[in-house]
Amino acid sequence: MPSNSIYMASSTDILNTFTTRMRQMILRFAEVKKENEELYAMVDQREKEIAQLKEQLGQAERDYNSLKMARMLEVTDGDVEGAKKRVAGLIREVNRCITMLSEK
């Protein structure tokens, strides 16, 4: 049977090791918790940026559609002959592409 002093020393060593490990674990937990908070902050920031970019994209699409409509109105108002020529050219180009595809 081991003597009490050896048993006590061994228990003290075990207790000290356990205490040290617990402190290390608590410190690591604090580090991970801080890192987690920073990552959540980054995710929130990115989500705000994404929302802002989506809004900018939506505005750009609305502006594009407005400009496209204005251009169509401009064509119908004045340059009907030019528009007809452009459409005829586009039709010829499409027909040429269809012919090339049909030959393959």
C-alpha cells in the first residue's frame, strides 16, 4: 500500500495539472469566443455590403430599362428609316447565322 505522503503528492500534482489545464481551456475558450464575435461582425458587414450592391444593381437595371425605353421612343419619334435599316441588317445577320447552322 502506498504511503500517504506519496499519495498526497501525486494527488497534488494531479490537481495542479488539472487546474492548469482548466485555466488553459478557459483562456482558449475566451480566444475562440472573441474570434467568433469578430467573424460574426465580418459576416454582418458582408451582408450589409451585399444588400447595398443588390440595391445598386437594381437601380442600374432600372436606369438601363429607362434608357432603353427612351432610346426606343427616340427611334419611333424621328429615325424610323434608320431603325428599319438596322432591323433589316439584323434580320440579314440572323438569316446568315441560320444558314451557317443549317449547313453543319
